[in-house]
Amino acid sequence: MNARRRSHDRTETIMQTALDLALEVGYAKLSMEAVAARAGVGKDTIYRRWPSKALLFLDAVLSSRTQGLEHPDTGDIVADLRQVMTRACDLLGRPPWGPLYQDLIGEAQHNPEVAAALNERFIQPQAADTLARIKAAQEQGQLAPDFDLDLAFELLSGPLYFRLLITHEPLTPAYIDRVLQAVFAGMGPRPQP
Amino acid sequence: MNARRRSHDRTETIMQTALDLALEVGYAKLSMEAVAARAGVGKDTIYRRWPSKALLFLDAVLSSRTQGLEHPDTGDIVADLRQVMTRACDLLGRPPWGPLYQDLIGEAQHNPEVAAALNERFIQPQAADTLARIKAAQEQGQLAPDFDLDLAFELLSGPLYFRLLITHEPLTPAYIDRVLQAVFAGMGPRPQP
DNA sequence: AGCCATACGGGACGCCCCGTCCCGTTTTCT
DNA sequence: AGAAAACGGGACGGGGCGTCCCGTATGGCT
């Protein structure tokens, strides 16, 4: 009974220590030895819980509050999306957690287990939530019936991830507004009449 | 005189060997020892040319034909963009070079030198070329005067990179068409009259 | 309360590989 | 032909992942 408690405590301690160290030195220089030492724990105790350094890191980053990113429904679809996108960028797009999220995605590029877990535990739920909110807006008549719902999430997220991962430009509220404006107010051709 | 030639030959050989090995075992398992051995070269000879494994890999991937991605100008902006996007996806979005490009971007997440070089040598030129083509279309009256030119490249590329790096879904011509359709035909709200 | 299984901390170990150094040799330029 | 540079090969230091082992302690079971 209390065993579970103790075990859970140690699991928490290890994840928190890994997160602390990652924030200090980055994922690339994060070592299991250092985590074990600072957590006051044997390496076996870590490897009994996670099969690799990468998956420990994933757990540490994701379980560190990726909550609070659910969409509200105020009736204004653009305002609701802006709020969630802003929160997401504040959380994952800049220090302290931004670099860790970048490293996590970097690791996912050559580690299928990390890629799958990241998708399953964060990306997919987020996409589903966005999709549901947009669908509601469409049913309320705020969007055209032929609005490409499945594409919307990618059109909104893609540019943000592009800046985060490729050009490494800052994710400002102004940029979020430009993306929203483009997707929802249209960038279509308007040949002057 | 012939020294340059010989030196250049060896540089070519090393890059090609690195590329071959990377295609066989992936960047994560690529070792400088293996490159040196297969190329019949001492490790010093490699490190005399590149300061690190990561930058050798970047050179190997980028110099391996990232050409042929310039925009034509047939007068039809959407068709021209579709052609370039299709070629880019065929080249960088699937085997054999897709995984290497993914690894390169992954490495860039925790290696500022790689990130900077990737931007300078590939992303920025590509963006500039796209921007120029779109600007020409605007001046020809195919696009509205207030079309957000700077954003366009990111709106078009972002979703493709999102699929490549995050969800790892295939980059099909159909998807490219959906993105083009959304950006240029507009996804804006059309409350029924 | 006492016992046993399990988890534990700590440390040693094998393995791999990056990047540097060195040496004897070949190649190139003068 | 002779000096200077580049070269191949191999040894080396350093670091870290993941495994193994051992003596200990902690908690569940009777």
C-alpha cells in the first residue's frame, strides 16, 4: 500500500530531477549519471522505470504541465483559437521550456518510440481538441460548410512549428494574429474589379 | 595546381561516403571511424575539412542536389508553386533523403551551428525565391495588393514541415493541393447569405 | 514479531565513438 | 632535388549509455 506511495515518490523525484538538469545543461548534455546522482538514486532504479534516456526525457517534459491547453468556447472561434495558440507559444515556444520541447522533437526525428509517444500523448489530443472546437464553430454557422476542418489544425500549427524548429524566430502574439487572419479572413486572390 | 584537384577529389569522396553510410545506417549510427575507413582516409583528413560530424553531415546532405528547386514563371502562380512544392516533397519528404533531412533538422535543434548553416544555405534562399515569385504574381495583379507576402512562404511550408517532423504523415500531391487551395482560394468564413 | 521477496544505492564494467595527437610516408610546390 | 604540406593509420583521453552485481533496507505476508 505504502509501497506504491514510495515508488511513486521516487518516480516523481527522478522526473523532476531530470527536468531540472535538462533546464540547466540542455538535453544533449543531460546524463543519466547526473540524474541518478542528484536524485540520490541508483541507475538501475531509473532504468527499471524508463527504458532509455530519451523516454525519461519525454516523460519529464510532457508531464511538466502540458495541461491548460484546452479550447474554451466563448462563441468566437478566432478569439478562442488565439487564446490557446498564445498559451501554447508562451509555454512551449520560449524559455525555459521551449528549448526542451525543441530537443524533444529533435530526438523524435531519429527515435521512432519518442516520435510515437509524442504524437499519441500530446499532438493527437491537441489536434482533436482543436478539431472539435472548429467543428462546433462550423455547426454554429461561423464557418463555411466546405471549410477543410482536418486541414485547419495543420494550417494553424504548421507556421508556428516552422518558426520554432526551422527559422527559430520568436513566436509573438502579432505573428499568431497574422496566421489567424490569413487562415480565417482569407488570403485568396482578389483581382480588383 | 593539381593539388586543388586532388584535394577536391578527397573532399568529394568523403562527403559521398558519409552520405552513403548515412543512407545505410542513419545519422544516429553514423560514425566518423566508419566514414574514414570506407573512404580510405585518416580521420585527421576529415577533421581538417569539417569541424565536427554534424557539419560534415550537413554538407553531405545539402550538397547532394538541393538544386532544381527554383520557381518557374509560367504566369500561373499556383501551378508554379505546386510544381516546386511537389519537387521539394519528392526530394526531401521521403526515402531515401527524407530521413536524412529529418535527422538534419533534428540535429539543428540542439546545434546552433547546424541550425544557422541550414537556414543560411537552404531555407533562406528557398524563401527568397518563393517570395520573389509571389511578388511577381502580385505585381501582375494575380494577388490582392494587401496579400501578406512574407507570411505566404511560412503558410505554405509550415504544414508540410509539420507533417514531415511532427505527425510523420506522407507528403502527397493531394495534400499539397489542399494547402494551396486553402491559402490561395481562401478558408475564410462565408456566412451563408 | 519475524521472514522473505523485492527494490534499492552505489559502483564497476563493457562498449562505443568523438575529437586530438603523433609518426612515418607520400605527394606537391618551389 | 629539396622543403613543406598533406596524408593514412593507429593510439589515446574523455565521456556516457545501458548492464551487472553485491550488500543493504524496506515493505508485504503469516
